[in-house]
Amino acid sequence: MAWFKRARKPITATKQKASRVPEGLWVKCSGCAQVIYNKDLGTNLNVCPKCGYHFRIGALERLRLLFDEGSFTEYDKGLVSTDPLKFADTKPYRTRLESSIEATGLKDAVVTASGRIEGIETSVAAMEYAFIGGSMGVVVGEKITRAIERGIDRRWPVVIVCSSGGARMMEGALSLMQMAKVSGALARLAQERLAYIAVLTDPTTGGVTASFAMLGDLIIAEPKALIGFAGPRVIEQTIKQKLPEGFQRAEFLLEKGMVDLVVDRREMKSAIGKALRFMGSAPSEPASTAPGTSIVPEATPQL
Ligand SMILES: [Zn+2]
């Protein structure tokens, strides 16, 4: 119980002076604290031109920059969670879903698509962190599994771009089952001797790290990406030791052998193309007849 009460309104500076710069024209870099012109950032794939800091990008933006000419075929666009547990924490899960759907324009935290990467027809799943922290629920698990199975059916390699806070706890044990489901599909892909590349972006944590993020034939990370299972604070409290500098960052994990490559986003497409060729994929003939909705989204700078 407080022993005094503030009678008047708090005097904290909550009212900010109206900025004279139109919103979104300039962005402050979290890496070097320099101010960058938003357009420059957009043309540089959302990598700081001064220090190379990698800003987070959305799933659609990711697919646009991976596929040739930015064009791809999206699948299972309409899958949406049924809220099987009728879960509510501070607010109902259904409300969270609805607001995320409205904010991102996506139905869940992953977009699955196929298209060509340097001429090689590939099945790609890209996760969307803006959708409830990129959490893996039933829909994410199902869409990724289908993307892998599509790879098996059509003899395509698979790429999964991870960006996730872990399993979606609002779906309880059902979300945890997705780890086994996706891992099972990846095992079948491996039996078929088809390549799987995991691309780990900031952040890749929890159940995603504990399953498909670490199962790649090749595991590529973006510079300085946070990659781990539990957060550093939880680990420090558990082992009662101070963690080393750069712990759980891509470069640290490369040194320890947890990831195979750290690749700049601007080099990512050619690195994946090169790896796919190395693992036996060949550029396909033009005129593929894949079902699904063909979309060529226009480029919009996204932060
Ligand atoms: Zn910077």
C-alpha cells in the first residue's frame, strides 16, 4: 500500500513534441545509432548501409528477395487457427489472432511458397515475427509440413526461414506436437535425399530452435541473429554463472559449430543457390505448372 497519493496528473513527459519529420522517412539504426534515409534502407534489403546491422523483415519481403524476380506461388493461404483450447490470458487468444491478422494481413505466422532460387524450383517457408512473435501453433506446423511434403512430391529442395519466439502457448500441447510433426516430415525429406536448408534470422528461439531450425543439412544464420532455446536470463539463473560475451549470437554459434555459415542478407540468395547446386539440385526448365494462387507482390519497404 502506498503511503502517499499523487493528487495531480503525473508530470512525466508523456506528451512528445510533434515531430516535423514525416513519420517513417528516417530510421535510427539500432546498430550504429546513425540516422538512415528509409529509402536507402529499402534499396539495401533493410541492412544498414553504414554498419551492416540487419533490421527484421517480414515473411513476404523475405520471399520477394529470395525468389528470382521476386515472384512466387503461395500455398495454404487460408489456413487459420480454430483456437482449440478457447484460451484466454490477459485477453482471449481469438482477439489476439484477429488483431494480428488485421495488423499483418496474414492468417498466421508463416508464409509458404514455391518459386525459383537462381533457377532452381524450391519450396520455401518464411516465418513472420510480427504475427504473435512468430510463434509456432497448429497452422504454422501444418503449413510447414505441407511445404516439406510438397518438396517430397515434386522433388524440390526445401528452405525454411526461421524467425520465432517459440511454440504458441495459447495452443498448449498441440503447439508442442508441431515440433515432432515437422521433424518427421523432414526425416522423410532426408530419406528421399532432398536438400533442406535452415535460415536462422533474428530471433530464432524456443520450440523452433528445438526442432526444424537445427535440422538443416546446411544451417545458415544472418549476422548477429539471436539464436537459442531459453533466453540468457533464464540460463544465468539456472546455472548460476555469468554467460560469455556474444552468447547466443550467430557468430558465437558459428565458432561453436552450431551453425555452418553466417551470411549477409545481401548475399543470402546467391549463397542458398550455390548450396542447392552443391547438394545436387539443378535449375529446372521454364513453364512449370504448379497449382495455387500466383502472386507477384509489389515491393513495399517494410520495417
Ligand atoms: Zn547502422
